[in-house]
Amino acid sequence: MLTPVDSLEVQILVDNATDSLSSGPQHVTTEFTYLWQKGMTLLAGSCLCCAAHGLSCLITARRGETSHTLLFDTGPDADVFEINATRLGADLGSVESVMLSHGHWDHGGGMLRALDLIRARNGGREIPYYAHPGMFNQRGRRLPDGTVLPMEDVPGPATLARHGARVVASREPQTVLDRMFHISGEIPRVTPFETGLPNHFARAGATQEWTADPLLIDERWLGVNVAGKGLVVFTACSHAGVVNVLKHAQAAFPGVPLHTVMGGLHLSGPTEAIIPDTVTALGGFGLTHIAAGHCTGWRAMAALVNRFGDKVMTPTAVGKRFSF
């Protein structure tokens, strides 16, 4: 059971883009504004976050006097994660759990540094780390000549444990941190046009054969139910398809309206062809906000703004803070 929370704050620690000049809705604070609010006295490059191809969200839910913080992914690079967290003054010591959305380097590349930074600030306490067992397989991309280019592996369970993680690997849904956060199980693939990531391959180890893996069944979403608003769904890359993600969220919490979907919608590159079908289908969920970034792509961003307007569709960017 997922218990409603009074409020939710999301700090974008890593994203593909930086944008502190564009105007936005009242529930979103840009990087510049946030830094001014935190006491910045000089605007300089040394104050600012670094954009990188990846995603990381620091998510804090509050109910009454109780608050819990979960780190959702860590972006592609340890230095980028540390620089951004430091410059934003992120309270990493408050992180009680970590979730990796799926087994790709651009979401888990900063993980070991993140664990070290968290434990340096929490007295060395062990951190529950929520994973799917399939995400530890090696991944690769098939090139036009038929060869497979390996991707950097995400850290495995033994390595994570050496950095203070207590790995909880499961295919089943879990509700954590006083029932404030819901980690989904495997996402059913029911939408005909969402067929996964073309040319994605996987293998169990370096001596095994590569096999086609377009579905990335290890991908999962995270949900928080904000009282009076509804479900905020975090989908890091939407390899399952954002429509499949939202259908699964609806099925998991019937009667709870979908309020926001946030993250990468993966409508760039080989999946640009499904932009029209995706935009049409999203109109059926009654979303109040769509916060899209990372791998969504500019073509999909434009299509979403044209369909829903800028009061619903807001691009994410590194350093932004969303409040619900």
C-alpha cells in the first residue's frame, strides 16, 4: 500500500541540458534562482552545474513531521555527480535509499561515488539499494556493420556492497520508506507501437554470446502519491515506453489519478517514429504535468508542447527543483 504524502520535492542533479534563463511554471525553480535563494553572491562558471547525457533525481517526500529522501539514478559520471551535488548544496546525508532504474551506464555511472558521498555524511550507515537482477548483465549496441559495441557495465552487487550498499534485487514491486515510495515490478508491454530499443543487445558475461534485448525488462518506474494531486511517476528512460509505464501505474493504483510523469521518454533516435502515437496516447491519462528531459529529444519536446501547452509540458534541466 502506498500512503499519500503532503509534499514532494525533486532536485535534478544530472540531466542532458542546462537552462536557467527560460521562464517556467510556479512549481519549478531554475538553477540560477535556486542558487540565489541558497545565498550565491557571485554568478560564475564555478558555481554552475554540468550537463551530461544521463539522469539523477534527489527526491524528498514529506508527511507531517516525517520526511524521507531517495536517490533515483546517478547519471553517467562520478565527477559530474559530485560537482553538481556540491554546487547545489544537495543534502546527500539525508538519502536513505537508492534506486537504479535500469542497467545502463548513463544512469549508474556515478553510483559508487554517490554511495561514498552519502556514507561520508550519514555516519557510514549501510544504504538499501533497489535493483532488478537483470540489470547486471552486460549491455551493448549493434552497429551497422553487425558488430556489437559494449556499454560500460553498471556496478555489480559485490562492488556495490564494498561501497556500503545493501543490494535488494527483485523483480517484484516494493513499497519503501514508510510506504511513501513505490518501486514498480516489471512493466507489462501492452502498447502495440512501443516495441523497445532497436539494436540493443545483452549477454550474461564476456564469454557469452550477445542476444537481442530490445525490451530491457529490468527497467522499472518509481511512484509517489501526493495528497490532493495524485501519482507522480518517475521514468528514467522509458525503454518500456512511457505509455506502458503509465498504464502500469494506473493498474497498480486504480482510483488514484496520474498527476505527473517525469524523466526521459526516449523518443529520440530510432524511436522518433512513435512520437505521434505517443503524444496522442498521453492525452488519455489526464496528466497535470509532463516533465520530460534526458533522452526525450527535441522533436518530442516540440510535439509535446504543441499538443499540451507549456503549462503542462516543462522540460527538465540540471539544477531545476520541482515542488508538488
